[in-house]
Amino acid sequence: MEDSPNSEGRFAPVLNTLRGSLAGANPAINTPDEQGRVAGFWQGLWHGTIAPITFIVSLFRDDVHVYEVHNNGKAYILGFLLGVTGLWSVFTTIGENGIRMP
């Protein structure tokens, strides 16, 4: 099977999209925000729990963000992931079992 003359560039848009989607380093880690705060585990847990609502609000407001960039690193990320996964496990359990009234 012979390659067409344009076969090299066929996957370039896909590769560029994937490259642009990669996560990079956070230069604001361990640096305080305008109020002098650095988000930790508990704020990460809270932000993860409200992430679906925050995402919807962020579509309409430029000053609302899903993720706090001024965080303390791994503790914030752990809290954020536990908040997101904990919320979805609650929804999944309710969806499977339903809410039963006594």
C-alpha cells in the first residue's frame, strides 16, 4: 500500500490538539492569592465537591474558576480529587438504589 503525498500531515491537527491539552507546571503553587491565602486539603475537598456547580457558573462568569491555582500542591489535589469522586459515588449510589421514603 502506497502512502499518499499528504500522509505526513494527516495526523498533525490531532497531535497538536493533544499536545495543547497536556498539563503543565503550576507557577502559582505555594504562592498566596490577593488575600494572602494558599488553598490546602480542606479547600480542595470543598472545591472538588462543588466542581460541577462551579463549572456551570464559570461558563457565564469570567471571575469564577473550577480549580484554585494558589494551592499548596499535593494536599490540595488530593482533597480536590476526593471531593469530586466522593460526590459522584454518592450520586451513583442514589441512582442505583433510589431514595426510599420510610
